Amino acid sequence: MASGDILRLGVGDDYISFPSKVAGYMPVAPGANAEFGWTTDGTRFIYYADKNEGVNSFRRYDVTNPNAGWVTLAPLPAVGAYGLALKYADGFIYYVGASNQGFYRYEIAANTWSAALANLLVAQNNGCNLLWDGSDTIYAWLTGTSFTKYSISGNVWTALQGPTPSVSGGANMVYDGDDTIYYQSGGSASNPVYAYSISRNVHSAMPGSTSGVGSVYFPGGRYIYRLSTPGASDVLVIDRYTGTVNTAYNVTIGMANNYVTRVLCMQDGSVYTKLAAGTGFFKNNKAFKPTPKSLILS
């Protein structure tokens, strides 16, 4: 076990070590509720919006300069609603937030929002999550079981086969860089981890996956992880899937939560956590092995 680590799983360069020592000063998060969206460029910046601020605030955190806190950017083009979502893609941030079919893009270099892009096929309501495939496609899971894909170059949406569970606030999807998207439904609903085959347009529960809530993460290699904190517990539950078997590990982390841990993982293996309730914002160093940027950005 490495110095400062509570738990280390795996061997060689295929490991999880969680949590490591919290690093230095961390400013509180801008909002105190679970209804927020965030995304990262994978290496330096975290972008954040929170419907409970009551305004269309949009902020950025520089992981290399934590003392600067959360810097205010150009305001959102529409005030966020329940289940708002942000996603970084190749120098832009894509945003779904209001309870309508609006879809927007933010240009990072210019600090400006575009006019609305092609409307979503259904109105966003009661949850949303976005995923970028690292190329020309953004996937959107929203309003129950609506599942669609967006062509960046064509500015057009296409309907896909919907998943079994309904999306809720806190849902997340991750891409394996090949043909599979793994996802968790969010909210307080307990569901297995699911897999979606892009080529076959088919959804299925992960073999060996138990029902639960949390954030799914795939750092490349042999394992898929789900991180969650059930109830008002300060116990982190780490589910590790190999494709057929789920192994659960419990770790006391000393920071209570509501029902789910929201995490962002960076390319260097560090993990940022925003608690579902409250403004607690934490960093854990080298929790995962260094991860290909294409997987982080999904």
C-alpha cells in the first residue's frame, strides 16, 4: 500500500488507489445542491453550472491555480433546470440546461456562447447526460429513456434505441474508445451499470453488475469502476467490474454525502469530487492510473 493511500486495488499500471491525501487548499464549490453540471478538458480546467444559484452563472476552476477559486465566465444562454449537463469537446463546451429543447455551444477561446444549435429531439426534463466520442459525435441521454446522437459537423440529431433505466440528475456515461458506452442512471434510483454497443445499437446490463447508484469510471485496461456513497454515509463503495464479476470494497473517507459521489477524473489520475449536498469540493491525488485523454473527455 502506497504512503497516504487507504485502499489500492490492481497490479502494475492497472490500479485504483482511493482516496489519497487531499491536496492543499480547495475552494468551496459555487453551489450547495446536487443539481449541477460539470465537465473538464482533462488536464487543467473544470467548468461548472448550478441551477440552484438562481441565475445563469457559468464558472471555471483552474486545477493548476486553486487559489484563484471559481472564475466567472460569460453567463449561460438559458438558466439551468433540473438535470442540466455540460460536456467539453475539442475547444468548446456543449450545454443542455433549460426545460426545453435548447442546445448551446460555448467557445472557450472567445468566452462566448453561440446562438442555439439544432434543437434536441425531445425537451430536457428530469435529468440529462452528455458524452463526446472524441470525434464528431455527442451522445445525449435525457428525459427518461430518450437516447440520441448529435453530429457536430452536420448540426443534426438522430434518435437511437433508448436505455432501460430512466436518466436522473447525476447520471453519467463513459466511453471505452472503441464500441461501448458504460453508464449509470443517477439520482437515488438503484440500477445496475449498463453497456451500450454503438455498432449494434443495443443496451444491456453489465454481467455481474449489482444495483446501486454512483459515478461510473473507465480508466482503460481490465476494469470498470462505480464509486458511490450510500445514504448520509462517509463510506465510499467501490464496485469493480471485470465483465463477469463485481467485487465491492468499502472505504471510510471521512466526508459524509447524500446518496451519490459525483466525480471528475483527470488525465494524470487525480479525482475531483463535489458532494451531492453542500459545497464540499475535494481532490484526491493519483487515485487512478494515468488515463488516455480520449477516455477522460468522454
